[in-house]
Amino acid sequence: MQFTQFTDSLHESNPSADLSVHLKALWYDKNDRWKEAHDLVDSLDDPDSALVHAYLHRVEGDQWNADYWYRKAGHRRPNVTLEEEWETLVQQFL
């Protein structure tokens, strides 16, 4: 799937079943369904899930919690807009 195909899918009522859990979480986030996005990665313990989890807490405005998850992912909070981070994460997981 290409980035434009992913963004075009944001107009659907649900994400494609063949997307990874990370892309599904980012899809839900972009569709203002934060809780569904968070629920997908909340119990996962791998670095990629921690990175998406961190981003979601940054969206929520909980910087302390976001920083905790960035550390678990082996990253630092990026100095970019939320939109830029979302796009970077989508590109990374496609």
C-alpha cells in the first residue's frame, strides 16, 4: 500500500483488515477515534507499538506519559508537529 492509498482509506468507515496493528491505530487516530487507537497498542510491548503508543499520548496532551513510551521505544520525543509525526509513522509502517 502506498501513502496516498492509506490516506484515501481514511474516508472509509473502518480500516482495512489487512493493515498492521500500528497502521490501524494511526488510522483510528486520524479519524478522531483515539480510544480505539490506544486500545490496539495499549497492551503490546514491542518497540514499534511503544512508539505509536507514545505518539498517541502526545496527541492526548499527556507529555509525561508520551515521554515514558518514547523511552520504551528507544526514541526521544520528536521536535515536529503531530501531523509530521503521524506522516512519518505511517510511512515507516507501510
